[in-house]
Amino acid sequence: KQEVTQIPAALSVPEGENLVLNCSFTDSAIYNLQWFRQDPGKGLTSLLLIQSSQREQTSGRLNASLDKSSGRSTLYIAASQPGDSATYLCAADSGGGADGLTFGKGTHLIIQP
Amino acid sequence: NAGVTQTPKFRILKIGQSMTLQCAQDMNHNYMYWYRQDPGMGLKLIYYSVGAGITDKGEVPNGYNVSRSTTEDFPLRLELAAPSQTSVYFCASSYSRGARTEAFFGQGTRLTVV
């Protein structure tokens, strides 16, 4: 059974810093790894999706990497802004979409102005 | 495009009552899912569907039922509501193109059972 762990559970940094959020998964036989952002009381917004054949994906100030052999993914946020404050969730797709995603518990990020 | 639409956004139920959470998507996705999210926890899969007429249990299906009569709609039924079903419920849909499967989520339904 796939298990996903996110470290740290919470992080508070000053504005402007670069930061890394970590995600690990126990079963390396994944199809995709997807990163989401969740604002308080809101739904999940997809940030980046990395297919199993890819090493990284970039969108603006966000860069996500994937190392299947070690069961790890990282989300790098450059030049953090207060608007980046949210909970970040990673999720592993082990069934090609047919049986859903396995989620970590998330990293609650606060960017101090 | 509306994407994934859930109704209602909020609901308070009394113990033993029943209700249906509605979910509709307009992206012609084959796959649809229901998750629940409890405070401080990740999302857990309740039920999923790979197409109209096909549903299957996820990790936490007890106390829930689903149906999928059309590609667009995937309602979740709660029978005999219990306090343990107090949670935020998310519906999602996904497409699959080769090896790429990306999920899209609704805004959630916050349910309180008292």
C-alpha cells in the first residue's frame, strides 16, 4: 500500500527566501506525482504534475523534482511572497488514475511579510 | 469552463439523517473520485469511478454510497449520518493521456453532523 509523507509539517520563513518542501513515497512504481496548493476553506489547486518518466517540472517560481528510485519529490519555491502562504499537498498516482491519488498530510507554509 | 462543481458548499445534518452530495464536471473526464479531508490529515479516497456505470470502493467507503449514471455526474449518498462523517468532502475528476493523468478538484462540501 502506497504511503506518502511530507516534511516539514509546518514552515514559517521571511519573505524573499527560497525554500524546499519535501515529499516521500514508499512504492516507487508510480505513474505521476502531483503537487497541489490548498488555501484555508478552499479546494485544491493543481500546481505541477511530474510524470514517472520526467525528472522535473517548472512553472514560474515553482520547480518540482522527482527521484523515483529514492521515493522522493521536492517542491522548490523561489523568492517567496506572502501570497504563497497556504498548505501544499503532494499526491502519488499509483494506478494511472484508475484508483485515485494517495496524499500526504501537507506542509503548512507561512511567508512573513 | 466550470470544471468540477460541488453542491452544497455547507450543510449541517442531524444524526440519522441522509443526504446526497452533488458533483458535476464538464471536462468529459472518465475518472471521478470522492475524498474526505479531516483536520490535519491528508485526503482519503471514499469511492471512485472509471466511467459511467462503474464504481468501486476506496480506502474509507463505509457509510457511503455512489452511483455514476452519466459521465458528468457522480453523487455521493450518506445514509444514517453519524458524527464520524463530519468532514470536508472533495470531488475530483481526471483525464488520462498516455502516461499522464492529472486530477482536478471541486471547492468542497463542509459537512457537520450533530
